[in-house]
Amino acid sequence: MLKRVCLGGFVFGLISVLTAVSGPQGLIFHGSSAWMGGACAMAAASDPRLEAMQRELDGLQAQIGAVRANQSGPWLNQRRAQEVKALIHEVLADADTRATLLTDEFTSYYDNGFIIRHEDHILLKISSYIQFRHIFNSAPQIEDDEIGGFQSRRVALMFSGHLGTPRVSYMLMPTFSRSTGNARIEYAFIKYKIDDLWEVMGGQIKAPFDREWLTSARLQPMVERSYVNSQFTSLYVQGVQLTRVDDHTRLSLALHNGTWGWNTNFDEDRTDYALGARGEWKVFGNWKQFKDIVGWSGDHGLLLGAAVQYDHGETGGGTATPDILKYTADISREGDGWNLFGAFTGRHIESNHSPGILDADQWGAFIQGGVFIVPDKLDLYARYEWIDTDGVAFRQSTGVTTATDNGVAQLVTLGTNWFLRGHNTKLSFDVVHAFNGLPRTDTGSGLRASDGPSTTVRSQVMVSF
């Protein structure tokens, strides 16, 4: 019996070493081995026959201790280190493979905006621009004759890219109101390039009318577009447009919901329908240079344009929905460090049996130019404007016309730009003088309606990123 106990202690000890059992099970094995060994030792002290067996057990326990030491020694550490190194190599190899696949299929970089590209097309481009200005206006005929302050004229975010193929593109541009800070949508369209000449687009777009409005606000040569533009432009509209572009001509045809038709529901606009067409002839130069209205070093181009638009006012309901026919023609000349740009616009307003609407034939024209005194860095510019409102002020946001004593208005603008990073970062300053009053207030331009002369001083910083 005692022999079996002693042998059991040896077996438990051996199992505990070979299996490296830990936790409660390990305590049981090690404890059992120690107890049985102790029992054998006490028995050997009282029985001489077991002294030889005890010595044998002592030797076996010494061997077990040596095996245990080897398992926790350098040999096991070296083996584990090798296993860890092998695992690290596998992880790094997998990461390299994934990185290679990502580089081949997707790239991200900055180019006037943050861009994510997939193979041959841009998935997403995010960009933004801010125009922050100070305005001071003096109009002696107004009770509050002098007024000034700061204005966040434009704060815009732009999201654009392609949908699966370079033939299908999109653009979404929310902006934030300068008076309330509320977000609103300006651009929101999808465009499909049919072939090398034709493309079609639909959504909220700029009506294809006057070149000054079609040129982005961030690419203008002055602090603000002309007063003529603020009176005659169509702003954003909702509809579809078909465009054809070749080396020398560009023609656009559009069906939309009419002047000031942006961000309206189908039953809230002021037209039954509106039709517009614009044609351009690039006599010489390239299309890219005419994305702005500035003559940079090396520019050499001439562009002629003309457009017409007809708004058929909403029938019934007694709403302010006049019929409007308007037309324009413009010329752009860009030379090596200088530019000239001029336009003429006319508009016929017919009451369409709407209350509060006065018939009128209105005209406006302007000519402007600029020249760099420090190449591509510092320029000077000037603009002259003339408007005949036919004694009627037309408010595009409401469609209402009102009588005014200011039949003819003339304005002169003088200013300068300091281009720090082209159009991306620039400082602008100008002075606008209206000689004989203005028929309508345009807060975006800092100009107030008055019966006599007024002067506006504007300073602006623009950052695009």
C-alpha cells in the first residue's frame, strides 16, 4: 500500500511538469504530489525497507525539478520569440498587401480641396470658400444716412465628384445666409456627359443667361458683381439643361421654373414654365481661361456671348407672376496682364393680369476693366454702369413691381485686388459711387435705395480651400 502511495506521488509530480497545468488544477496536482511525497518520507523513517525507495524517489524528484527548470528557461523563451517573430512577419506581410491594393485603387490628396480618387475618376472632392467684408454706406437722402458694419457675404461648402464613371458627375453646394446663418442649397445637380460634345444636367443650377452670374463669385475681379447683374440675373433655377461644347462654340438650352425659382416646391414657383438659351463663340484663347474674368500673365483670348430667357407667369390665383422676356449680349477680352468685359441686358415685364404688377421695358449696361501693376499679384480695376428702369423697380424675390422716381441710375466703381494665392486667397478694396440714386436696395452689394447720390466703401478678404 505504501509503495502505491509513493508511486502515486511521483506520477502526480510528473504530470504537473509535463502538462504545465496552472490554476486550481495545478494546485491539486502539485499539492497531491507534495502530500504523497511527505507520506513516503515519514514511512521511510519508521520502516528501514523503504529507505532505498525514498532515496530513489528523491532522485526522481530532482530530475523532475531539472525538467521544470528547462521548460521555463532560455530554450522555451527562444522558441516563443521565434513564434512571435513569425507572427509579426505574417501581420506585416498582410498589411503590405492591403496597402498595395489601396494605393492601386484609391488615392487621397489635396488639390484646391480634399480629393478621394478611385482609378480614373474622383469619388469626392470637398472644398469651401469664405468672403468676409466690411461695408460703409453714405446716402445723405436717407434718415439713417451713414451706416457700416461687417458681413459674411458668402460662406459655402462644395461637394463634387463622379458616380462610378467620369461620364456621370454631381455637385452639391450648401451656403449659409448672411442675415440668419441658416443653411440653404445653391447648387444641387447631376450631369451626364453623353459624348465628347454633348452633356445633359438636371437639378438646381444657374440659368444659362448672363456671363457675369455664370462666373463663380470666388472668381470675380471685384468685391461684388455689378448692380446691373443684381437687377437682371435669373439666379438659381430648378430644371434640365442640354449643352454642346466644341473647340470654339458653346450652346446651352434649358427648361426650368423661372427667375428666382431656387429652393421652391413644384407648386410654389411663379411660372408655368421658363425657357432659356445661351450661345458663346470663343474667337481665340481657351475655355479654361474664361472660367474667371481676370487677365493673367500669358492670357490671350476673346469671347462673345448672347442669351435669351422667357418666363411664362403662373396662370390663375391672383399671384405676382408677370411674364418676363429678357436678353443679353456680352464681350470678354483677356490679354497679357489685363482684361476688358462688357455686357448689355434688356427686360420686358408684362403684368399677366396680376395685381400689383406694372408693365415696363428696362435696360442696363456696364463696362469694366483691370490691369496688373505687379504681375499676377496686385491689380487696379474700374467699372461704369448705366440702368434705365422705366420708372419701375422689380423685386425678383417676390415678383412685385413698384413705381420709382429713379428712372435712370449710373454708378462708378474703383478698386484693387492683392492676390496672395491667386483667387484662393486675396484681399480686395473698392469704392462705389451712385450719381443720381438707386431704385432698389441690394444688401449683398452694400448699396441702398435712395433718391440722390450715395457712396459705398467695401473691404473684403476671401479664402478658398
